[in-house]
Amino acid sequence: MGWIAFALALAALLYICWRVWRDWIHPSRELENLVRELSGERIPKTFLIGGSERMRGIALALEQMALREHALRARVQEGEFGVQAIIGALPDGLVVADEQRRMRLMNEAFRVAFQVGPDRLGSTLLEAVRHAATERLLGEALTRGETCRGAITLPTAAGSERHFEVVAEPIKDKPGKVSGAVVLFRDITEMRRTEAMRRDFVANVSHELRTPLSILRGYLETLLENPKQPPAELLRIFEVMERHSNRLNLLVDDILSLARLEGPGVALDLTTIHPAEFLRGILRDWEKKFAAKQLEAELAAADDLPPLQADEARLQEVIYNLLDNAVKYSAAGGHITIRASSADGQLSLSVSDKGVGIPARDLPRIFERFYRADKARHRELGGTGLGLSIVKHIVHLHGGSVAAESELGRGTTLRVHLPLADTKT
């Protein structure tokens, strides 16, 4: 009997151990594997485990948590992708800073503008931008909780300056507490340059108009006060008034021409032009002007030069302005050469004189509006100061370029390069 009781007790113990292993120990190991996979950010192939109902319930709860975490992660990633796409597409530099003024997010435009690498996240905005006004704007936005605006100017490696408009917008949580700020940097360098050019242009036009107008007004007052002038004096007065009225007319014509060239939607009436024939016609038109100053004009252009697709009237205006410049600055009895040649798919047209020349420091700027290398001599010779600027605009409209070479006392060569017509079409 004792052996039977011992056998039954042993069987019962083994059964209990098997049930414990089946319902708790083995499922706990399966749960441990599930948790290990979830902690490694992997989704298990299945959440079905054996064991007791409680253990299966725990596995089911883990599955629901994993699915919710996966959905939440997908939404977060989608939101991050949207944020990165938006700030990455911004042409302006953008930085998100926290309460400690440390950068937490920046876009590519900011990194390029300020030469900042992604490893600088976590550093302060002042360390990246190195301008006290930026730090001040960020501090005011964080302290006052209001949008703050300002402007900064930074030097470049090339010795020029870059101008930025800075806007700091505070980030507020639901209770209204400021937790950071978005700082936007808009590059306004080109806008500042355009504004300066506009101011200079208005000032120059006003100056150019004032001189002839004041002369005309002075002579008109003289005639009104004393209309009975001697015939010789009257003739002299009328000649001066005519000269300055012509100067006014030229200035207005050049300003209107430049405005049309710089305006939107300017169109070119392209035709096929044979360079040698075209230049010979222009030289015939200028024979009287050359003769008035005893100038010798030479044309160096082969008849077999390839044709050019260009606006003939505009191109004629280019050559006229180049010749006008050469005639003005050539001494009586001088020599002017017009050359045309082709190379590398381009036609080069140049006008050379043996006049006074241009200082090397002024050469890069002679195609600017109203720029004069020798202001006193330019006023003596007349002109509006817009001719070479008109040349540059017309050539650029044709897809070409302009260049100048000069040596003081030896003369000047002004050259334009234009793309040749495609002979295959």
C-alpha cells in the first residue's frame, strides 16, 4: 500500500510540474522572446502562445500595444517627412531653437547660407550665425512671446556683404508658455542691390536732366528779360539751346530704350543676317560722321562668315553705340576698325579705336548705366552714359556676352560675342 501511495503522489507531482511548465514556464519564455523582439523594434511573426488564459491575454495585450506603437510610429514618421519636406523646400534659411537658444532643427538653406554642418545641432544660434542682432531677436521672441523682426549684414570671403531679413516667431504650448522659437533668414542681398541701383539711376537721371534744363531755363529768362538781343547773340543762344534740347532728347530716348529692354516680355524679331554685308551697310551710314572728324574706318570681315540669327534693328543699335563711343574718344585723323570673326559656334564683332583709352580699374564697370571713366571729358563730348548699358542688354537678350579691352593712350576695343545660327536647320 505504501508503494502505491508513493507512486500516486509522484504521479500527481509530475502532473502538477507538467501543468506549471505548460501553463506558465513555457509561455513565459515565449513572452520573453516576444518582448525581446519588440524591444529590438521588430514585429514578431505571431503573438499566439500556449499556456493559461492569463498568459494568452498578456500576449494579446502585447500584440495590441505593438500595433498601436507601429501605427503611432508611422504617423510620427509621416509627420517628420512632411516637416522635413516643407522646411527643405523653403528657399529661406530656417532654424528651430529651444528655450536655451540651442538649435534643434535647421534646413538646407540655412546650412548653405551660414556654412553650418548637421553636427552643429545642439549648439547655440549665436555660435552658428555670429551676429549679436540675431541673438537679441531670438531672446526678445522667447522673453516677450511676440514676433520680432530685424536685419543683419554679414561679410563674405570675397570681401562683399550679404544682407538678411530675420524674423523670430515664438513657439507656444497650450497654456501659452513659450517653449522655443522659429527663426527665418531671408537673403535680401539682391533686393538691396536692386534698390541701390534704382536710387543711383534716379539720381543720375535727375542730374543729367538738371544740367540742360537749367541751361535752357537760363537762356529763356535772358530772352524774356531782354528780347532785343543782337542777331549774332540770338544765333548763339539758339544754337546752345538746340544742342541741349538734343541732349535731352537723346537721354529720354536712351532711358525709354533701356526700360523696354529691361521690361518683361521683350521680344526679338529674329532674321538671318550676313555679317559682312550688314557691317558694310552700317559703315556707309556713318561715312559723314567719320568724315566730320577725318577718321579712317576699316572693315575686317570675310564674306563667307556664317549667318547670324538676330534682331537686325537691335543689332544695328549695338554697332551704332559702339561706333558712337569710338568716334567720341578718337582724336581727329584717327583710325577705327570694325572686325567680325567666327569661332566655336560664336560670332565676334568688335570696334577698335586708337583714342585715349580706359583705366584698367574702370574696365569692369563701363557697361553699367551712367558709369563714366572720365566724367569731365564725357560731359565735354556729350552722350547720355547709357549707350554701353543698352549694348549689354541687347547682347544678353541674344544669348551673348560683352567684353572690353583697353590701354591708356593706345585705344579701346569693345567686343560682343553672339551665338551663330544653326546651319543644320
